[in-house]
Amino acid sequence: MQNAFCDIIVLDKLKRLKKCSNNGVAVIIVSVFVYITFAIFDIYAFSHVNELANADAAVILGASAWNNRPSPVFRERINHGIWLYKNGYVKNLIFTGGFGKNAPVSEASVAMNYAVSNAIPAEKIFMEEISRTTIESLYHAKNIIKNNNFDTIIIVSDPLHMKRSVTMARDFNLNVYSSPTQTTRYVSLKTRLQFLFYEWFYYIAYKIYRYFFVILSCIFVCELMYLMSYYSIVRRCHPYRPVGEGAPRCFALRRFVPGHLKGLETHSPKMLQ
């Protein structure tokens, strides 16, 4: 009876540990859902933020170029950069963008030619022609910024692209402001929703990539704490062992309802007193 009483106590503690663990998982799932939902609204809200300020340069993020012409999306970004320069907000323009598939010239080169044709001095234009993604564009733009001792920067892109772009730029320790294009080619509800969810997906992916080791460490610590709690409870049954085995019999409680306790698991310890 004493042995069964000990098993019932340990079983009860293990069930409570499992319930606590399940509650913790539920809290994490709800927190992730809340964060994901908040991220969608944050991306949309930030798309309306226009931090016009005097800056050393504007970084115009690249987009598709059609042979020697910028695509409509890219043209809107270039035009906004030109507007910032002509209205005295920036002193220089930095165009980013490498070579598209089978493209004869880079996106940055197309943007430069377009800007020069709109009366922007060539000596006020800088280019990087290597990048293929947003994070690569900002990384190579950072080198131009540091080499020319620029301090403040304005990031130019489509409104829904601004949250991810500015977040990445600030993670590179750049002093940046947000200034989205005032017009966009994503005008229909369908295209805006598609672009919003596209940006949401890559924004979350970037956050996971950015804090991957922190997330992994948290998971490891939680698993370690669970295992330590489990073995701490199980080892309290050490006074008696099964015949012919060196390990405590309570290790059979790992499934929480061991075979030799079936029929007893619903009883409370008080019933055995």
C-alpha cells in the first residue's frame, strides 16, 4: 500500500507538470498569434509614416527594370528620390539594385540614367550594382554611406515595403528616416493585399532569422527546465526498486499511467490513508 501511495503521489505531480507544460505551450501559441496579427497592422500603419527631414542622402531601393527603362514600380521610387533632392531634403542619391535575369544593365544603372535625364548631377549619384534582395541592398548601401561619411539617410520605397526596409537599416546601425513613395502602382485591393501579406511573410522571416539563436536558446532552456522538473519528481521514488533492475521503478511513470497502477490512477492519496 505504501508503494502504491508513493506512485500515486508521483503520478499526480507528473500530471500537474504535464498540465503546466501544456499551458505554457498554449501561452506561446497565443503570443505568437498576437505578434503575427500585430505585425500585419504595424506594417500597414508604418506605410503611412513620412519622416521628411534634411538628410545627407536618400537610398532608393531597387526594383525591376525593363531593359533600359525602370518598371512602373521602380519609376515611382526614383521619382520620389528626385523630388527629395530637388526640394532640398537630401544632398545625394544612392541607387541600389543588381542585374536581373538576362538584363543588359543593372537596376541601379537604369535608375542613374533616369535621374540624370531629369537634371540630377551625376556627381551627386552613387550606385551599388551587386544586390538582389532588400537586405543586400542596404548592406552595400551602408558601405557607400560609411565611405562618404554620410550621417542621416532617408529610405525610399513603396509604402508597404517601408517597415521591413527601415527595420533592416536600423539593424545595420544606420540613422534613417522613412519616406515612402506618395504614389504606388499597387492600387487595387487585390494587389495591395497580396503585397501586404508578401511583406508580412518576409518581415516575420527576417525577425526569425535575426533572433534565431535567441529563440533557439529559449526553447532549449524551456526543454531543460521541463526535464529537470521531471527527473526531480521521478527520483523521489528511489526507496524501492523493481526486482532485478537498478533504475527506480518510477521511471515507468514517464507515460503518466504505468501498467502496475492501472485502476489506481483515479484514486486520490487520501483514499489510501
